[in-house]
Amino acid sequence: MLQAVTWDSIVAGGGLAGAAFALELARNGRRVALIERTQSAHHKVCGEFLSLEAQDLLTYFDLDISALGATAINEFRLATGERHATISLPFRAAGLSRWSLDEALLTAAERAGVHVVRGARVTSVEPLGAATVVKTETMAWRGKAVALATGKHSLRGLTRPLGSMVGFKLHLSSDSAARTLPGIVQLVFFRGGYFGACLVEENILSIGWVMEAELVRRIGADWPAQKSYLAGQSSFASYLLEGSQPLFAKPVSTAAIPYGFLRTAPIGPAIYPLGDQLAVVPSFTGDGMAIALCSGIVAARAVLEGKSAPVFQREFIRRLRQQFRIAGALGRILQTPASCAVSVAAANFLPRIATKMVSATRLRGVESLTRRGKLQAQAIAG
């Protein structure tokens, strides 16, 4: 059944990118419908590390991450085997679960007037004359513009290239982490992958790890097998996991992650790919949430300005290319055991250079983006 109403915009997906797109449009008086496949908040494969840029974008939407229980992070510890280096981050970061963050942003969108439909899975997005139709299993929605924000779930006909990596995420109760991890984000590199950890709200240990698919097949995907393998890679991982208790039944996971993907081919004049459907940041850089939020805001402003989706894509991808090149090069270095060991040693002797490299992998232009948005809002209110 096709909805008789034509919405100004329809959003397929209620994660960070989709909610940011919807919220920005609603704040500017547009009628927006957002379709989210789950009924309520759920866990996602994500490092749950908020860079300064991501925090600034959330503040722009009047979200108080401290009130949500976010932890403060000011140091970055890199390890490979028993070698390690701890450096100061060039910004004050934070740890917050996607469970809390996604729901807070979606609730903010609803309060701004976005019509949120939960528990409906988008099956296709198709142009229809001057409009675009978004189909779910039971209904079709018509919009002048559509945001494709389905995260790591691609729609039929709009797939991304397949990667070789499998990602996992799990929350645990860990006394060891509660004692030793406050203020720190930990990365442990090993042959075929890496392990990341930080504390989120209520001192919960959030761990995310990525492995080559072949390695997963060899050791098994169940938590006991994964825990044993990760603990054996470094005493840093072993200490955090020892005596820990999982807080949900099994790790959430996603396969074939296309790290470094940029969607250069346009989908349609009014179909705006966002977040992971537009760009998948190279692994381990911790800037994916900032990119998702930023893509939603910039695409919404493109809609407000009458800028087509292909133009938005081209301009946004141009903005990301240098960041992706630097992050990709660092990833290739750190994922090779010998060069990773050299990098850890170098970080110990040259911490300022290591800090600058962290800065180089950050999303640019966020400050001007939020300043411009605040000025526009003031003009509308006045």
C-alpha cells in the first residue's frame, strides 16, 4: 500500500547518520519520516569511542553525553605483543555505548517532529517520477528526497564491495578494566586483526575486535574461543578479560566489512547515501561516528539548499579523501607485526609525532559546520 502523503524527506535507517539527517531537517521545518528496522535500542559493532569532533556534533544537537553517562578518555595505549606505548590524545575523547547514544538521538528527532516508524525493515528504494519510493515489507512511502542510512546492512541492488574482515563487539563486567582502564582507550594489534577496549557508562568494558575471516573460521566465532585467542595475543588483553563476565548472550558481529570504501557512483538525484552507506572509515581510527553524524547534517543542508545527491556525494567524498589516505597508510603499518613493533617503539621515543598522527586522522571542518548551523537556527528563530 502506497502512502498518499508525499513527505519532504524519508530516512531509511535510524542510526547516527539517519537520525542526524532527520533532526537537521525537522529543525528547519521539513516534514520527515524515519523508518528504523528495530523496535528499540540495540547493540551494534562499533568501538564506542567519541572523538572531539563527534562530541561537537552531538552538542550541536543539544545532546549532553555526560548526562548519558559518558566516560572521559584522554590517553591512547597502543600494544603489540608485550610492547606498548601510551600517548596523550590531542583532544578529550569519550566512551559511550551505541545503545544509549542511538536512542538519545532518535528520541531527539522525535521531539523535533520527525515521524519515527520502528520495527519496519526497508526492502528497496526506487525513483518514481519526481519522487522516490521507500518500500518496507508492508507499505511504501513516497518522499521528495530519501536518505539511505542503513549502516552495515545494504539493500538489494545497492550493495558495497565485500571486505575480508569480520567485526565483533561485546560488553563485559570487568573489575580489572574498572581499575586500570579509566581515561584510556586501548588498542592491541596482532597478526590478522586488532582488539580495542574502553570504558563506557557505568564502568562497563566495551570491547571491539576485527579479524580476517580466515582466522575466524580457524579459531571459531563463539565467545569462549574468541576470548581464549584474544587473551593469548597480549597481557594487556588477557588482564582485561580475566574474570570478566559478558553482559549479553554473545558478541554482535558483522562480516565482510569494506574498510576504506567510498561510494563514488551516484544512486539517484534525490537518494543521499549516509554513514557507512557512503563511506567506511579505515579500521581502528575511531572517527566513524563523527563521519556518520557529519554526513547526515551535510546531506540535510544539501536538501535544504536544493543540492542534488550526486553533488553532495562528490563534495563530501572530496572532504574525506585525505583523511582516508592517511588512516589507510597507518592501518597498513600497524597491521604488519614487524612495522607495528617499530611504530610502538617510535611512539615511546617520539610521543609528539604520534599525537600529531592521531590528529591527522580526524574529520575536518566540524567547527565551521556547527557554527554555520547555529547561525541559521538563530536566523530562523529571529
